[in-house]
Amino acid sequence: MVEVYRLTKRHLDGAKSESALLNQIKIFSTCVGHGVGTIDFSEKVLEIPPAEFEAILQNGGEYLRFKLGNLSRYFEVEVFPEHAAKLLPEMMECPFKKVLEELKEGYLVLRKDFKHA
């Protein structure tokens, strides 16, 4: 099973930046705990059965197979809005595509769930 988590809450100390890229870096750094501790900011928004995830990979373009295919190697993959913009044109119609279409800020994390593999 592949679990999809979406960032749902932010806690950022300090001033806001006018740079969207800088804000993304702050969000990511805070959430993964780079020097600030580990904080849970996400909720599970989707579970993708293994057969469906394999179909997504097989029917996708080169970038999609590279980006999402890394899940089998690293067991966790982050997807930011700029990744979603590249993935959407290559993706078949499925519930995960709808989740990607809604990703305007923050990020998603795909995790391999070995308990329900």
C-alpha cells in the first residue's frame, strides 16, 4: 500500500518572506525537524493499492516513472507543487491525480506501507 500525506498545518517562527521559494524551504525545514525537533504537520489523504500504483507508473511518462518510481528505492517521496505541475500531464485519471491537482502550496509525502503491502 502507498499512503499519501498532505501538509495541513504550519508553525513558522520569524518574519514572512516575499519569496515563495524561501517560504517553501522554511516549511519543509520545520516539518522535517532540521534543528527544531520533529513536528507532525500532515494527515493521510489517500491510500493507493499496490496494483493501482503500479498502473500509474506503467501508464506515466518518463518524469513520472522517475519521480514516483523512487518510492521503491527510498520508501518515501516528497512532491512539491512544482513536481505536481510536471506529473499531472503524464498521469492517468485516478484519485491521486485529483490530490495532485489540489496541491497549490506545501507538499505531499508518499510512503510505502509495509504492514498492508
